[in-house]
Amino acid sequence: MNFLKNKYTYLVISGLFMFSSCEDYLDINDDPNNPTEAPISALTVNSTFETAQNTFRMGNITTNYVQHLASPNPASASDVMDPVSYSGTWSNMYNVMTDLSDLINQASETGANHYQGIGQILMALNLGMTVDAWGSIPYSDGLDFQTITPSYDGDIELYQEILRLLDEGLVNLSNTTEISVGEDDFIYEGDISKWMKLGNMLKARYLNHYSETDSYDPTAVLAALDDGMESNEDDAQVEYFPEEFNPWADVAIDNADLLLGGWISEQFIESMDGTLYGVQDPRLPYMVGATDDGEYIGVENGAGRGNAPEQGARSVLEPDDFYTGEQSPILIATYFEQKFIEAEAAFNIDKSRSYQAYLTAIRAHMTKLGVEPAEIDAYITNPEVSMGESAFTMDEIFKEKWIAMFLHPEAWVDARRYDYSYEDFDLPANVNPDLNGEFISRLAYPDSEVSRNGSNVPDVSLTDKIFWDN
Amino acid sequence: MRNKITIMVLLAFFQFTGMFAQQQEVTGTVTVANDGMPLPGVNVLVKGTNEGTVTDMEGKYAIEVEEDAVLVFSSLGFERQEQAVNGRSMVNVTLVENLEGLDEVVVTSFGIEQEKKSLGYSVQEINAEEITKTKQQNVVSALQGQAAGVQITNSGGAPGQSARIIIRGVNSLDPNADNQPLFVVDGVPIDNSTTESEGTPRGLTNRAADINPNDIESLNVLKGAAATALYGVRAANGAVIITTKKGKEGQVRINLNSSIGFEDINRYPKFQEVYGQGFSGEYNPDSFWPNWGPSMEEINAIDPDVRFYDIWRDAFDTGVQIDNSLSISGGNEKATFYGSLGNLSHEGIMPFSDWNRTSARLNGQVKFSEKFTFSGNLNYTISGGNRVPHDRFMERMMYWAPNHDVTDYINPDGTMKTYSNTNPLYDARFSTFEDEVNRTIGNFKFTYSPFDWLDINYLIGTDYYSESRTEITPGPLGIDGEVPLSSTGSISETSIESRDINSNFFITLSKDWTEKFGSTLRIGNDVFERNYERFDASGTDFVIPQFYDLSYTNQISNSQDKRKKRLVGLYGDLMLSYDDMLFLNITARNDWTSTLPIGNNSFFYPSVNVGWVFSEVIETPEFLNFGKIRASWAQVGKDTDPYLIGQTYTSPDVYPLNGQVGFTRFSRFGDPLLKPEETTSIEFGTDLRLFENRLGIDFTWYKSNSKDQIIPVPVSESVGFSTFVTNAGEIKNKGVEFIVRGTPVRTEDFTWDVSLNAAYNKNEVVNIREGIDEIVVGSQFGYAGSRVTMKLIEGEAYGNIFGSSYERFGADENSIFLNEGLPIVIGENGFPVRNGAQLVLGNTTPKWIGGLKNDFSYKGFDLSFLIDFRTGLEQYSQYDNFFAAFGIAEYTLARNDTRVFNGVLADGSPNTQEVWLGQGEGPDGRDYGAGFYRNTYRTVSENFVSDASFIKLRNISLGYNFQENILKVLPFNSARVSVAANNIILYTPWDGFDPESFSAGAGGNAVGFTGLGYPGVQSFFFTLNLGL
């Protein structure tokens, strides 16, 4: 029996031992794969890269609306302005804004003022792109997981936030910093003076969006521009990598592999080949591909390619043009865009400045593309382009800006502010009948948002306008 | 004279003994009916008394009884037999084996053997023969149709492809949850996960397939929470308890089992064989479009040499599987052993797909003394094969024009031979994916029984496997004019290591307090640890053509995933029995898990079940031999996966770029207050045996509610995460199960056994946390807006498929269901109007499942067949969507018809407009563009969601056991030959390949989508068994 007693004692002891060590034994739930903190430098790498990606993504959505591209298939949803659920892009916009929110907070805690300023400028930029597409969106309730069903902020208030972020960002950039930005910045590689120019340029961009509202203040736009970009050297862009191709290059490569996409709209071709404007634009071969016969033929938006075969009979984005090189840059905000903004803002204040800005903008874009100087001069001096200051109208600014902003989401903001009044610009074939003969004014809230946050999603139709669009 | 005297003496003697209360001694031998071996340990009872004895080692017994006594012979696993003595002094008895008899012993939790009649819940046992007869190489598939309420679905016909098992419906709202039961081998849980390939589907293996079915002695399905309460969290979806073969005392037995099988596709869709390559009815031998050209007649007018190949049959081979296994077993009083070697090699119908399994097992038991025994089991398996990317293969088949021979795929220089599209066979041959699993499953069990009322058990087991996977996509071969499979080529190497350790210590105290009242108390401690590591490295752009090594690529990236989980449990189990007719079982368990936040990681759950054999107590009609009712109530808690709590950062795959690594907030956030899930289930049932046990009926009703479900809830991305892991919902399953067994004929030479099982399950998503309208389980591509999605919505059943449909006139705008009864709205263009709104088009969970089994035996012959069925479910056919889009389906023969679509115009008036279905300019001069099938038909999901019920002849086999007279001249103790056929579709309304195949694999829950899955196969086997 002694033996048995011992045995029980052992049991009790081992039992007690087990309980006391149980807590340690089970305390193994810290994720070894993902860290709980990320350095601001790593967040900057991803935020700068993803801002370029987001510019592509938004451009990819809006490019059919502005008839730069057209679908090779008839009645394609994006072409005919059907409500399409862009859950992926919505998610990508918020991914970047979420990371930027962490970046701003962490930078502010460590006195990394330059990182904070960059974070704020990128936040303004991504927020701006998102508001311009969807209007009201969650922001003040969002980003930091205060609720699972965040309420929506109005588009007017969000624009104030964009401008506030830009102002604060500029202040932070002008202060000294505890930690310097370097190669982790894929846009300017830590060149803070360029960041400040970008901040001012963006301020001009978003202030200029107010053009159709009572709050429009062109002098404020011009004031911001004065501290903006000074040449193409200042362009905010991300050049792509041998390991990661420019996403438009991927579109062109896929199309060459018969995963069809990147077909050029008839509207775009006819605007540049002399059909609509009586001048042949030398930029066309730098931007898009020709047919097997060396011609430039577009596809009518909404109509599809008809009997045209998959390859060789229509203009498409072809690999290795300016916009479609494997390592080509994605243009986020540029000197030429700024010059067009200047032309527009100055038009009623100082028409001469406006006219000069217009011409400089065209030249800057053509230079950017690498067009031969002789061709540039020939184009710019053509009377259709250089009509003289007195004959010069707002229409020319919008038309030329529409060409220069090829594939860029700002082109859709312009098209809406301009009420799509480009020459011979018609609704697509097979247009969504629910639009009642109007052009699309905003994106539908994505299915993911309707499903996950339905009670807060505003009830809007595709023809309801963003506040700046009247 | 002498005789006379003898008789008189005898008579007198009988008189005499009669005067002494007619007592006499009866002796005899009890033997087993089928092999004549003596049977020790048989209870011999005098009916109506407590007097009795047991047979000795030679099966002999002796007992003093009254001459009119009735002796009752009973032994576990044998049919009870009664014999009236009628004055005989020798009563020899042969007992018939009965594995499903009244005194059936079943293996429940932790390898504990219990009498089935004492259980207050339903269990179903499948024996070795029933498993091997199915000829299934995967133990999960072997269960098909055999157990009520157990749904097995083969994900496809690829060698080694996974099979999914669901018991009593899906219990989890989490789209990523494993809803399959726990697999336990010899008391120790093993891993049955399926790790599908990244990228294109290849149909990988569920890990339970590493077990050689020939090693299995019996298999028990524990269905409800009551049955699995002791296993706790890991068996929340039920458990499959596998007991492997053990050696028996006596001479050494050697068994050899050899079988060869051939297989082919069991069902084809209906194809058109009229229209060839081109588009818009124009022939073009280089066209991308395989079937939108003109008719063969017109093509042959242009080029008489063009043929229409039957590419869908040409592209496939006859599959072959060869299975050999050898086992040796034996032992003495002190020690027994069982050893086996098995090899399976399987080549699939899709060229270049194969899977092999080699396994070795050693089971042994040593009895050191009456008090102490030790046993160990060790299983080593190597398995793996080349997994052809079936989805991509079938997609390339879609694009392949039937005017070109698909089997003529390679040029003499090794490049692909093609007219322009990628040849599916070339891709299948050179885009390889090989996996190899090395796995060891083993355990030791110590039993110490110092007193007859005390058992101390310790069981420790491990399940360790390492798996390597190599996937190669060749780049260009460097030969001019080639069409490469990829412009760069790529290789990826994956290494997975998984180690489970289970430790289980328990003490059993049993005591019979009185003759009638007995008790058993078991308390124990259970510890589980899983350590999992996975490394992935991939490279693209080979430096040297055809030299496929990770080191010789231009871009290399890698990733790593490490996981560790621990679980500690304490449990108690009290069983009380009264008079062999009333049984009460109470269990309780507390678990501590590493995966929930400290503070919420300890949880307790109890269960209680009662079994009452009423036929022992109340007067029952003559024909009712046995009647029992049972009831149970049980709770089971459930934890979750490691590392779900809180917020982390991750580096997207795209990095490094320019030497920089970016980080982003990980899209998932885990509730810091996460608590365990809780499933509560109740079950009632009855077990009736009638007409001398010739008919058995087992009925079960159950209901289970799982609440506080841990779900990665998709949340508005604007909050900074896309999923929030939290306790967010409740799901309910209720249903009934029937088992009817009968022996309509039993004579000396001929026996017919029949058994039918059927189960009905109804599932409901009871609630989902406020603010969340739906949970997406999965979705599958369909052309031009015909993508379908499986979503969970509050108040609806699991498995609804949502998609686009034809607009219906007068449809209720608020209804989420498609009302197929209403007329279709026809547009102004004369074609049906598509409704892009996502409506419920069907449900992927079968309402009824079941099986019917028949066994006939006549002398040495036996014939058995197993039919199984499922009904009341719909499925999306991605195949058909492609067949429509590419003009392959038979119904696209109508492409040149003119038709007035049945339906009404927007104003409700009947449609009268005649339209042409073809492409381009119609007979009426109108331009019809890409035609009806591409413009309309393929864009409507409704066209591709249809009834996926089936009745299958799961297995039929005919065998012959050589009889004594032949065996005498052969050097064998036993010999058997058999032929069998498998998986023959008897009936299905489905038009397509085998409706059973689905694309998600056993590990996925989005089961209602076919994908371009590996087609199901039917197989024919020849088998030889020899015993030495």
C-alpha cells in the first residue's frame, strides 16, 4: 500500500506541476510570421509604390469613360457605363490610406517630420482619388478600426480634409526631421524640395476641382502653383522594376498574348489623326500601336471590335511604347498637368499667362514622351494648336489636357467638370439605359461595401454628381 | 438378453437420477461456424437462472443442469444461441459470427471498447471486409454510402485526389473552417488536412489517404457531440475511429492481396460533332475559336482532308492501378504482432497523372504480466505523384479545335506541335508538379492494472510528415519558331513539415456494486501539440533552357510560415449501468488552448447520455427481440487557429524591389476578446431488432446548434482591415437518420443480407453578427457576368448559389430567390433579358443521402453491391459555361436555328418576334454579332446551375472463396478471387462529367462548383487473396 500512496503523491505532484506551468506552456500565440510593428521606412516603401499602383488602378477604371480606351467586346460593362463593383480598387485605396495613417502616427511620435509630411501628402492624394470616384466615403470613422460599420463623411468635408492634409504636410516637410527619407521613397528618393513642390501642385489640383462651384478661387490655385513644379524633372512618378513590370505594360503584353485589353477608342484616334481637329498629332505613335497595315484605327466604345480579328486590325496599347514599357513610369502628378491647371485658373484672370501655360503644357507632355523637337515645333505652331491668344478658348485647354492625361484618372475629373463637351464625344453604343442619356458621374459603391456596411452606404445613382460637378 | 438388461439398468438409472431432481452433467465444445476453430470464453448460462460457466481454451465446457434446461451460449461478436438440453449429455454448438449483433462491441473515444447497447448515442461500425471490398485506395472514399448521415464526396478522379467527409451537415460559418471529422488511428488523432496547390488546381491528397486500407480492422463513425465529447474541441465535427489489425494468438498467418484495376471516364457531357474551327461560320484552320466555324460538310468542301477528331476521348488514357499488400501476423500468450507492407501505384486517365503509396506497418503487443501490457503501432508511408493541372488541361481542351489531332502534340525537336493554341497534352507532360510525403504515425500504449477495478493507461502518439513539392513550368527551349509554354519558365519548391504529438493519460476505475449495478469512472489528461512549418521558394526565368534548378533562375523569391498550437484537456467520464438494461453516461471536459486570448482560453463542457433496453423490462411482442431507446445532450467547445488575435504587418510578395522591402498592415484583425465556440447537440434514437434478429431498425433524430462561431468576418475595408476575426454567428443542423438491416434469406448454403441507410439534414444559418449581411464562402468564374457565388445569409441554409438569371415577369423585387415558374421577359431585340442581380439559383447541400447494400453468399461464392445516392442539391457547371461559350455543347447545334423565345415582353404580352441564334448576319439580314450562345446564353448563370443528384453503383463485387477440398491440394489456408466494379453512374439528371467532382478539394467548403475538375472515373478490378 505504501507503493500506492507514493503513486498518488506522484500523481498529485505532477498534476500540480502541470497546472502551474500550463500558462507558460500555452503562451505561444505570438505570430512568428508577421511582426506586430512595421518601421516607417517599410511603410513608406509600400505607400509610395502602391500610390503609383492606385493611380494605375483608378486610371484603368476610368479610361473607358473618357474614351481613351474601348473594350474589344460589345456592351462591356465598363464601356457602357453599367454599375460595376470595383471592390478590389476600393480595397487597395483603403490599404494605402490605412498604412499612411499608421505612418503618420508613428512618424509624429518619433519626430520624423519629413516622413509625416510625405504621409500626409500621399494621404491627400489617395483620399482625393477615392472621393473623386465615389464621392462620400468613410474616413473619420475609418482607418483605425473604431467600428465595423463606419459612417460616411460628405465629399465637401473630405475635400477640406484633403486641403488640410496638404497644408499640414507642407509644414512638416519644411521642419527639420529626426529621421531622413532616402531610397525607401520610390517617388523622389528623399528629395524633400520636390515633395514640397508636389504638395503645392496637388493643392492647385484639388482647389481647381472647385471650378464649377461657388467656392472656386482661381487666385488661390495660382498662388499654390507658384511654389509648385518647375519642370518635367519635378514629376511625381514611380519607375517600374525588372521584377515588377509597369501594369500598363502587362495589359499590352496580355493583349499580345490574346488576353484582350487595352484597345484604343475611336474617339481618341480621331481626336489625334486629324479627323476631328484638323491636325495630325505626332504623339500618336508614341502612345499607341498601329494596325498591321500601319494605320491607326480605334474601336467605338460599347460596340466592340465587330468582325475585326483579335490582332493586327485595330490600334491597341502595344508593348514598349512610352506608357507601356516594362519599366516605364506611372505618372502620378506632373509638371504638364500643373501647366494645364495654370492655364485653366489663369484663363479669366490673365489670359496671356493662360495661353502660355497651355502651350508649355503641351510641349512638356511631348517632351516627356520623347517626341522629336522638330515634330513638337511643327505641332505647336500649327494654327489649330496655336490659334493665338484671342481665339484661344477653354475648349482647347480641355481637349489638349484630355490627350496629355492619357490613362490618368484626372482625365475623368476633367471630363465631368467639362460635361464631356469634347468634339463629337458621344455616349457609347449600347449605353446603360438607366443613365437616361447622361454620362456616368460616379462609381457605384462596391458590392463588398454594400454587403459589409450596407446601412451606411449612401443611396446614390450613377448620375448623381460629386459636389464639384455641376 | 444382454441388451435387454442394459436397457433396464439404464432405465432404472434414469429413474434414479430423475428422483434426484433430474440433475445431469452436460459437456460440449463450442466452435466458430465458419472456420470450425474452438471458441474460448463463451458464456454458457442456464436460461432463467444465474448459473453458468465459460468455455476453456479448447472451447470445452461442463455444467450440471436439469435435463429440461435450456442453455444460452453467448460471446461478444457472435450470435446468441439457445439449446434445449432435452436430456442430452453432450451439447456441441457452433456460433455464428455477428459483428452487428446485440452484444456488439464498438470502439469509442481513446480506443475504449464499449458494448454498443450501453451507448446513449448512435455509432456505426464498418468492418475490414466492408472497407476493402470497395477497392478504394482512400479510406475516406471507402466510407461512401456505408454510414447514415455521413456524406463523402470525391473531389475528382485524379490518382490520389482528396475526398471530403461531412457528418451531419456543416457546423461552421467560417468559409475557411475545416468541417470534417477528426481521424483517430489506434487511439491517437492524425492529420487529415488537404493542402491544395497554389495557383492552378491539381487535385491534391487528403492526408488520411496515407493509410493503407488493407491494414484496417474496423472503422467507427462517431457522429454527434455526445459521442465525441471526450475528444473535445478537435472532434467537434465528429470522429472517425480507425482500429488497425492486430496479431492473434496461434500460428503465424500470412496474407497476400493483389489487385489490378482499370478505369475510364464514367460519364461524358453531350458534345456537338458538326461544327468545326473558325468564327461566325467562317472556316479558318488557325483560328483561336475551336467550334464556331461552319459545318464539317462545308469545311470539307474547302479542304477534304480536314477531320473532326473526338478529342475529348482521344486525350484521355485508360487508368491503371495496381495494389499489392502482404501481411504477417501471429503471436503467443505473451506477445502478438502484425506486420504489413503495401504498395499502390496508380496512373490516371489524364495523361501523365499518377500517385503511388508505399506503406509499412508494425503493430505489436506484449503482455509482461497479468497486470502490465504494452503495445505499439508504427506506420511509415511514402506517398505522392505527378499532379497534372487538370483545370488548365481542361481549359486548353476547350480551346483546342477538334479539327486537329490533340494527341499529336510534340515535334521531333521537343517543341510543341500546334496550329496556334497551346496543346493540353504538351502542357500536361512538361508542366510538372511532383509531391512526396514521408510520414510516420506511431504510438505506444501502456496499460497497468494493479487491481481488477483499476486500469492505468498512458498513450502517446505522434504523426510526423514532411512533404516536398516541386512545380516546373518550362521556359522556351531556345529553338527557333517554337511556341513556348511560358516566356520565362518558372520553378517553385515547397517544403512542409508537420508534427503532431498527442499524450493521453487516463485512469479507469470500475466496480460492480451489486449484481445489477455497475459503474466505471474514467479521468484523464490529454495534451496536444502541432508544429507546422512551410517554406516556399520560387524562381522564374531559367538561365539555361531545360535545366530546371532554383539556383539557375533570374528572379528568386521565398516565403515562410510557421505555426504552433497547443491544447491541454482534463476530462472525466462516469458510466453507470443497471441490470444490463439502463445505462447512464456523464462526461465533462475542460480545455486550455494556446490559440485564444489568455483569460478566455479555458472552457468547460459537459455531456450526458442514457440508453434504456426496454425489451428487458417491459413485455414486448414476440417478434421484437431487442429494443432500446437512447437520448443524449452534449456540449463541445471549440478553439481556433494560431495567431489570429490582434494586428500585424506583412510584406507583400512583390518585394524586394530596388533592394527595399515594403510592409503593409495585415488585412486581418483578431478580436482580443475572442472566446471559444460552443456546440450544443441533442439526440434521440432507437435500436430495434425483430424476427430473430433478422431485421434491425435504427432511427436517430438530432439537432445541433453551434454558437459564438469564430469567423473571419469580412468588414468594410475602410476600417483598416478586410476581415475581423470574432465570435459572430450561429448555425443549426437538424436531421434524421435511418438504418434498416435485414437478412431476408438464411439457409445453410445461401445467405442474403441487406442494409439500407438514409439521412436527411436541414441546415440553417441562425444568425450573423449585426452589421454583416452575408458571408461569402467562395465564388467561381463564369463568362460575361455569369460568375456564381456561394453566400451565407441569415435565416437561409448553408450552400446557396447566387448568380445571374433571366429576368422574370412579375418577380417579387424583394425576393432573393429566382422564381423559375414565372415567364421569362423577352427584350425588344427578341432575346431573353438578363438579370444581373444576384439571386439564389440553387443549394449545394444535399437534402437526402444514403446507401443500399446487398450481400449474397452461396457456398464459396459471394456477391455484393453497394448503391449510394444523394438528392436535393444543385451545382454550378463551369464546364457547361465554357461549352456554351465555345460552341462545344450539343445544344449549340441549334446555332443556325430561327426561334421565337418563349416568354413575355416588358408589358406582359407574349413574345412573337422571330430571331436567329447564329453569328453575324442572319437570314433576315440583321447582324446578330457573336450570336445567342455568346451574347446571351453564356452570360446567364441560371443556365449552368442544375440538379446534381445521382444514384451510383458505388461498388459491385463477385468473389469466390476456394473450398476445403481444393485448398487441401493447394499450399494455402485460404484463397479468394474476386472481380469488382466501382463508381458506375446509374442515374443523374446532370448533363456533364460525373457530378460528384468539384473544384474546391476536400479542404474547401465551396463545394457546389465543378470548376474544370478532374472527371470522375469508373473502375474495374481483379483481385486475388491468398492466406498461408
